[in-house]
Amino acid sequence: MKSIRSDEEIQSIREACQIAATVLKRLVDEVEEGMTTYDLDQLGRKYIEEFGAESACFNYRSGSNVFPAHTCLSINEEIVHGIGTMRRTIQGGDVVSIDVVVRYRGFIGDNASTVLIPPVADENQKLIDATREALNYAISFARAGNRVGDISNAVERYIKRHNFGIVREFVGHGVGATMHEAPQIPNFGRRGTGALLKPGMALAIEPMINMGTGAVSMMDDGWTAVTRDGKPSAHFEHTVLVTGGDPEILTIPKI
């Protein structure tokens, strides 16, 4: 599958990313103590449909598993791919990761953010600050002429300074007509390795960082990844366009 997009395709990805970013911002603004994760997921479904888009998560298949929700909502020790449910009520002090992926006119927009529900523990604040800042630092390496390993190494170097754990089982990826395209973008690696970055590549860069070790276990639902030590995890993600100059973050909401 090609990784270099035409100007027309880039415009379609931009539009999908703006929808994904706007939906994510609304959910970040509205999540609060006392909501169920099902309520939050249904808000996501409503907002995605208001833009005439569809969730790229809903009915996504992995082997025999079908993802049943419209967004990925991961709480505390859940790392990624948490499923909204009436049985999970958001509590004070929770760490809530929200991942919104939409399909619009045949193209994908993908982004994620982590929210802290008051009262906020100092260690949780440090975790999400480091994860967000690692993403921003890594994005600065998404330049034509660099390689995927330069992005990966930037995350790893930044997080190692803070002594948090890096998830290795899940990675960033290319974005285009499908949700997961080449190249894969780990959050660890060596500079100067991996695929060469060229103008027209759209990349979903997404550090997933644990307060403790990077070790991961899977829940019985076949989707939800959790920290093996039960400590909280944070997840931030932007879709970024490689250009002839500075990287362009496509998932900063403007609409």
C-alpha cells in the first residue's frame, strides 16, 4: 500500500483529521466524574455522526474479534483499546485516555488524549505531562530526510529521562485510506533506522507510557491492553503530515 499521498488525498485526510480532532476536544471537555464510559462513547458516536463521518473503530476486526464501541476509552491501568460500558463509572482521580478515529470520504483521522479527573495525584500529572511532551518532541523529527527511527528514538530518549515505562507491543503507524498503514512507528528505537520519511506521508505518532514498567497484559475481552503491574498509563496521539519543511499537525481542531 502506498505511503505517499497526492494533494487531493492529503486534503481528504486533513478533513478527516479535523473531524477527529474536534470530536476528541468535545469529549475531553465533557468527560467528568459520574459518567459511565458507555455514556462517553455514545457522545463520541453522536458527534462523529453530526459531521457525516463514521467511527473507524466500530466493527473493526482483528482475527475473530470485532470491536463493539465507537471510541477507545481506557481508564487508569488500561493502556489502549478500552471498551465503553455501563458497568464502568468514571471516578474522581481517574486517568482517562480517549482515542478517536474517524473515516470521512474514504480517509482516516486519528488522535488521542489523556484526561485527569480531579482530584489529581501529582504522579499522574507528571505521567501525562511527560507523555504529551514526548509526543510533541517526537513530532519535531517527522521531517523529510529523517527516518522512522528518529521519531521512535525521540520518544524513548524523552521518556527515559522521566523513568517511565514504554509500551512496546503497540505502535504508531501510517494513516490513509485504512486505519493502520505502513510504516509502523514504535516508541523506541535507534536514530537513522527504519523507513525514510518523505513529503506526503501521513503518520499517527502515539506514545503509550506507563507509570511503572512497560509490561502489558490483555483482558479477556480480547481488546483491552492493561499494565501488568496495575499502575496507570497515558496515551497521546496526533496525525502528522511530512512536508518539505516543518511537520504539519493535522489533528489540531479548527472547526
